[in-house]
Amino acid sequence: MDAAEPNANAQPAPLQSRSYRITVDDGRESFYALSIEDAEREHAWLMSDTVVALENMV
């Protein structure tokens, strides 16, 4: 398990983002979602349906 405190000497890995259109209820409803991932760590990701682009989160 990773420590909760950031390592001052570590260089952060670049994040990747992917967008998805998710359809539910046999196609009657759909919404857009954004996944933000650290490609070097399998369990380091965030998915949200509240943002449109990674650049808009700044």
C-alpha cells in the first residue's frame, strides 16, 4: 500500500484521460464520463461523470 504523504523526490507520472459515453436502460439513457489514470499503477484511477475534460479541472 502506498503512503498517504507525497514523496518530495518522486517525479509524478503523466496522467492519461479517456472519455466514455455510457448507455443504460437498453439505450434509453446515456451520459458521458471521464476516466483519469496513472498508466504505471493499475489501481490509480478516477472516473467521474461530472467533468468534461482534464484541462477543465484546473
